[in-house]
Amino acid sequence: MTYTLYNRPGSGGFVVEAALTLAEAPFELVELGSKPGTPLPEEFKETNPWGQLPTLFLPDGSIMTESSAMLVHIAAAHPEKSLAPPPGTPAHAKFLRWTVFAGVNLYESVARRGYPFRYTDDKDGYDAVRNASIRRMGEALAVAEAHIDGPFLLGEDMCLADIYLAMFFIWHMGELDAPHLAEIAEVMRAHVVVGQIWRRHFGDR
Ligand SMILES: N[C@@H](CCC(=O)N[C@@H](CS)C(=O)NCC(=O)O)C(=O)O
């Protein structure tokens, strides 16, 4: 049995695909033919009742949702790959903090920007929701930036949270002065494993 990852090109399953590949864990990729920023087909709720990607099936057939949780799980399930610091250490606490911060605050901003109709019933308010979400995402990225030790979140050693933060950094649509995040994104583009997956999802971004 292997992992099965449901995603679509350009969506957040990128980071889970990168994590599984770095873990050298065999997985099957099921790519839905739907465009980023559009709701998924209603039938997908039979697979994931919340109707979102990424959706991950573990080798035992159980389902996981929530990209941040998947990253924490993959790192824990493949400890020999050092994808995150050992659980129980202060470094792991920092890894958890920013992985969850990204899942809760950054991904939620992306959702408000892409799907404003879920956040207001006022059709005239969609642009306001979008604009506020872009501003809020910039604020969240700036807070994350200020906590990056450099060159990576935790200092010298790259962890899965770096890939996650880099993804949100390039998804941000506003102005942002974030040299650490910019450098991490550059490392990801050039990374021998992550770089190929990055290009397949995000092209030259
Ligand atoms: N909290 C979820 C958010 C996932 C999410 O928003 N995924 C987007 C793709 S990038 C999606 O499935 N959009 C379709 C929809 O929400 O209908 C996670 O971290 O996995």
C-alpha cells in the first residue's frame, strides 16, 4: 500500500507532493482537472466531504485533510529523512507553530481571496473581501518573515515549513518586503528535488 494524493496542478497539494518525494515515500498522484481558484466538482465531496485539496490517503487507507497536518504527519512518519526537528524539542515547537500559522492564517487568506462568496452574502462586497484578504495575507507573511532565523525558518536546516511558507509567499498578490521568504523561495526553485515539482505547479513564479 502507498499514499494516494489528490491535488490539481498549481494547488496546495504541491507542498505535500514535495514532502512525500523528499520522504522517498511511494505515492500515487490523482490530479483533478480543475483550475486553481475554482470550486472543485461537487462529486469530490464523496472523497473529501469538505471538498478541498489536498486530500491524502495514508498507506492503511485512512484519509487525511489539512495540508499543515499532512506535513507534520509525513515528517513524523519518516523521521530518518529529517524533514522536521525531533518532536518535543523547541525547534519542533517552532516548526509546528509556523506550519499551523500558515495553514490557519495564510491558507485562509487565499481562500477569502479566491472564494469571497463564501465569506459574505453581499455580492457587492466581494472586492472588499478580496482586498482585505490580500492585506491580511501580507500582514501574516510579514509576521512569519520576522521569525525566520535565516537562511531557513529554523536556521541552517531546511524543514517542510520552509516549502509551505515559500508557496504562500509566491501566492501573495500584494507588495511585501520579505528578503528571507524571497531567499527561501529561490532555494526551492533551485532545489534538486523540490525545484522540479515547483516548476510543474508554478512554472517560473
Ligand atoms: N485548510 C485546507 C485548505 C485547502 C484549500 O483551500 N485548497 C484549495 C486548493 S489550493 C481548494 O481545495 N479549493 C477548492 C475549494 O475550496 O472549493 C488545507 O490546508 O489543506
